[in-house]
Amino acid sequence: MAPVNQSAITMFILQNFVDDPWIQDVLFCLLFALFMAAIAGNGLIIATIHSSPNLHTPMYFFLVNLALMDMICTVTV
């Protein structure tokens, strides 16, 4: 019979990515800009498809679902 794993995690250490406050600010601004671009782009796709009756076909229905899932995953992460 195989031995049972007896390991246990007793603590969790969260460390900084970088220690320089200026680099932290630059990274925050860069990642926030990418986040806002993703949200704005997907929102624009959804608004365009919703506002145009010509785009109410199954292909665009699935495109809206994909944009919504991308927004949800982006906001969740």
C-alpha cells in the first residue's frame, strides 16, 4: 500500500513584485490602462451589436456572449 501524504501548509507569505514605489506606480498605471481598454473594447462590442438590428444574428449573439465572458473574467481576476 502506498504511503499517505502527510504534509500540511501552516502559513502563507505574500511578497512584493518590486520594492521601488515608482515602478509600482508605473506597473499599476500600465495594468489599469490595459484593464480599462479590455472593459471598454468589450463594452463597445456589446453596445454596437445591441444597438444595430442588422447584427441580431446567431454569430453576433455568440460574439456578445464571448465579450461578456471576457469582461466577467477580466473583472474577476
